[in-house]
Amino acid sequence: MPTVQFTETVLRDANQSLIATRMPRTAFEGILGALDKAGYYSLECWGGATFDSCLRYLDEDPWERLRTIRKACPNSKLQMLLRGQNLLGYKHYPDDVVRLFVRKSVENGIDIIRIFDALNDPRNIEVAVDETLKSGAHASGTLCFTTSPIHTLESFAALAKQLEGMGAQSICVKDMAGIMGPQEAYDLVRAIKARVTVPVVVHTHSTTGLGFLTLLKSVEAGADVIDTAISAFSGGTSQPATETMAYALRQLGYTVPLDGGRLTEINDFFKPVQAAFLRDGTLNPTVLGTSPDCLIYQIPGGMLSNLVAQLTAQKKLDLLDQVLAETPKVRADLGYPPLVTPMSQMVGAQAASNVLQGERYKSVSKEVRSYVAGEYGRAPGDISPALRQKILGGKAPVTCRFADLLEPGVETARAELGDRAACDEDVLSYIAFPQQAEAYFEKRDAKKRNTVSYSLRRIDD
């Protein structure tokens, strides 16, 4: 029987899906050595929402977080999730910014960059793939799985072949909402394996309860790598449990190169971390359950945990079911985009707005307006004519690759920051999240000033 490799998600997607990426570096530093020795194919530890959360909520430098993990895990391949031309933000960035971000990610410790576009528009992936290869890292071309009247097995397989043609060294099937059933997974992996020669990776969630079955059938179809989460941070909107999948696959005769003793050590470490997040309310038990309704709503784990958090903050959690029911309607109006960042946030926020205001599209977010204008890429299907008219009037949408219309951004940002930027990494943080980065820089500079002041006082004493 073949070998099945595992990517561990506890440092990124499990954290993002269950607790909206609120796990500080101090909560996991003590177990990095064991993670490094457990036998994983890779540790997914960066990208996605980690960058935003570090600056916005955790008072951390995301680059320093990555360097810390790199130093503690010298034997592991570190992996990140990148949104193609969106990078880690919520809009498209110029090519010079994309290239510098990819290069600096690799220089700071990333080995594998999983690159996707929320619309499965390959034009939005090509620059990031090219720079990943030039930087000496592994480019994992990614297709976002979804179901709709316009998404077919053949279209997904053709996209996988196109990604391989760009130079992708593996193909990842990203089932961000846990809606890919076992038969769909089997058929899709088989179709992709028949079209490409590079390894195939499968990523799913346990949201609907299908995750274990989906991964098992993916492996039977020939998947080379699967994404799982250590059990304390598995299940619900997160991934299936690492230990359980390893046990099941070994029993079926597959070779699983994971150290069971290390897995127990890792899980024992994260049990009290999980308990602490449950106690303080960061981990809402709602996201730990099984939600077969998501087979209809197609809401990914990170989106659901964020919706719960947002509605709870507004004391409107009782409207969650209405927001979930509105979500597929908004998605259909927008031409059936896959619900993955940033589209999941855009669709979810618009659905919430429609419900909270008691009127559909009474107000339309800036991001949805940009999407309808073609600034995020080619919509998979036809956008509602009424919504297009409401937003654009008679104006035609952009049809070219939107990044081709953008002026270079790196030098402009350097000039704006001046001495406040200590390095290129600071410039990139500022470009991605200007307000949050500036607030972080101010805090960092204040700490430095206080440290110098304290040192001078000690000298005077």
C-alpha cells in the first residue's frame, strides 16, 4: 500500500476556523519542537488570516512569528496559504508587491506556498506561482472546490492541468466548507490524477460531518497528502483529527510516517490551550458541532466562526439562521463564486447586512461593488442583471487582469513610511494592512523608547 503524508493545520487553519485566528505565539511556542519531530509532510503555520490577526488583535509582528517557528522547526517544511493576487489582504495588489511578498515569505522561512484565487481565475495566480518558483520554494497550485450549476468535474480537472502548466509542483483541492462528499472527492482526485503528474493534496473541513469520509475516499483515489488537525483543535469547522486519520489509514494498510508518541505529546499540550479558549469564550461551542445545513449554505469554517463572532458582538446571534439562509442567495446573485477568502467574507457580510437591515442590498459594501466591477477577476457565472445595474449603472466592468491596471506599490509605500519602516517586511505589512501596521509600529517604537529610557536611568543610577 502507498504512503500517505499529512499536513498539520493547528498553527493556521484549525486556529483560524475554530477561534478566528486568535492563538498568540506564546500559546504554541512550547510544542514547536515536538511538531518538528512528528513526521509531518508540512506544518501549515502562516498566511490566511494569521497576518491580519497578528497585527489587529495579537500585538505581534507576523514576520517575527514566522521566524520563531522556522528557528524551532529546522527539520520541517513550513507552509503558508496565499490568496494569489490578493496576497493576505482583501483586494488585488500590484505585481511588484506580490513578488516582494512571496520573496520575503520564503526568505523568512516558508518552504511551500499554497496559492489559490477565490474565483478560480488562473490569471490571478500566475505571478505568485512564478515568483515562488524563482525564490526556490514549492508552488502548490490550488483549486477551490464548490458546487453550483456551472462547476463541473471537467472544469476542475482542466484547471488542475492549467495550474500544472504554470509550473505548480503539486495540486491542492481546497474544500474550504467541508461540502465535498466522499464520492465527489473520489471522482475529482481520480480525474485530476489522470490529467497531471504532480502530487495531489486534499484539504477539507469537518463542518458537515463528511471530513473523515472525504479524506478516506481521496486517499483511495490516489491523494498523496491530506490536511488534518491535532485532535484538541479538530472537528467542527476545523479539519478531521490527525490521530484518527493516521490510525484508520494504518489499519487499512497504508504507510503513515507519523510518530504516534509525538502526536500524543502534541495533543496533550493543546488540550489546556483549547480549554482556556473555551473558558474565555474565544472558542464558541457552536463551531464544534456538525452542521449538515452547510451542504446548502457552503459556508467555510473561518467564515462561520467570524459570522458567529460578529453577530454575538451585536447581540444578534438569534439571526444566524436567517443570515445562513441568505448567503446562498447572495452567492447566486454574484455568479456563484466559491465561498473562500475574500469572497466568503464579502458574501457573508452582504448576507448579514441584508438580514440586519431588513432589505436586500439596501446598502452594498465597497468590496461587493469592486467585485461586480470586475476588480477581483472573472466571475464564474453571470452576475444578477438587477444587481449589476444597481451597482454599475451602464458602466462596463473590467475584463482584463485587474493587476495590469495597477501602478507599482512598493516604492510608494516606502516613501510614505519613511523611517518608520525598519525593513521590507514592515513595508509589506503596511501595504497589506495600513492602519493595523501603523498602530503596531507605534507600539513597537514606544517599547523601544521605554527600553532605552530605562537603560539610561540605570546608567544614571
